[in-house]
Amino acid sequence: MNDGKQAASWPYGEDKPESLSLLSHYNELAELAGSLAHEIKNPLSVIRMNMDLLAEDLEAANVPGQQRLRARVDMVHEQCTRLENLLNDFLKFARVRRLDLVSGNLNDQVQSVLEWFEVDARDRGVRVLPHLAADLPGILLDAETLQAALVNLVKNSLEAMSGGGNLTVITRVTRTGVALDLIDTGQGIDDRTALHMFEAFFSTKDGGSGLGLPTARKIIEAHGGRIGVQSDVGRGTKFTLEFPTPRRI
């Protein structure tokens, strides 16, 4: 007779064990893909190094068609570099799993990243306007990975303002935690790009890996946060990052 009670063996629903199995399978595939990327990097580095040596030999030797041969060597070298960059980005993407989160301040992470881009912003004619809330509550964070996400977002904002502009950086308290707004006055993002920009390997840049924004989103979500974007073509883009504050005991 069914008295309406669920079986005590698995109190969270019948499909949970299958979900756990799928998660385990995903983690196994991610680890395998990361190992494969490492294995590809080694012979790729050897190929690129030998292309460098071959280019030096061509410079020293006076052979017919030297200019044409050098162009082909340069092309192979360029593609090797592109593949190495893609593999590096993929490894960063694959490594974002469980982070070692400790108490920290979002303002400190933002200030560090803005200092790194100070010269770049000035060279691009971009004014950085920080408005960081005083006494911002602490959050649980992994400084290295969170800064990597912020670097990618700030870099994208600066690159969107090829003719100069303003990058306004705001930290603020929200109802559930803290938030960071990155507002640029760049070229903006069209609807198609906005729809796919967080998908792996989607890129509108020549030679781009398409893993920068997906990696940033994975990092933010691994912090228990979320990222949103609003954009107006020709006027600019606003990224909003929201993080929860730890519950007080």
C-alpha cells in the first residue's frame, strides 16, 4: 500500500543518481580533454621551435626561392602559435571546477586588475572611472581565478573602444550580496553575438579562441555568482557580475 511517503533510500528524487553519474562522466571527459591538450602542446612546441631554426638556416643560406620558402615557414610558425594560444585558453577553461574559496574583498581584486591595464587604457585613449563602494561586504573568492575573469572582461571592454572612450567601474551592495558593473562606451554588441557570446569557441575576433567569455562565466559561477550583459550597438556595453555574501552564523 502506498502511504504517500518516498522511499528512504534516496530522499532527493529518483533521477538524482543518474545526474550524479552524468556529472562524473562529464568531469572524466574534461580531465581527459585537458590531458590531451597537454599532449598536443608538446609536439606543437617542437614544430614551432624547428620552424624558428629553419628560418635561421634560410637567412644564412642563399638558396633559390628563399623568399617564398620563408613565407611558408612564417605561415607554419604563425599557425603553431595560434594553436598554442587556443590550447592554453582551453586548458584554462577545462581547469575551472571546484575552487579553493576564502574570504576576500571584491574591491581589492578590481583595483589590482585596473592597475594592470592602466598603461593600456591610456594608450587607447580610454578614461577609467572607478566608483568602488566603501565598506563593501566580503565574499568567498579564489583571487587568482577571479582576477583572470576580470582581466578578460576589462580587456574586452578596452578593445571595444578603439577610438577611445570611458570605462566606468562600479561596485555596489545588493540585496543578496555585492555586484560589479563594467560599463564601456564602445561599439556595442549585436543581438546575434549577445545570444552566443558565452558559448565555447564562438568568437567575432580574427584568431580568437572563443573561450575567454565562457571561461569568465565558469569562474564567476564557480564563485556562486552570475554574469549578465546589456548592450546597445554604437553606444556601449554593460557587464554585471553578482556575487553572494556568506551567510552569518
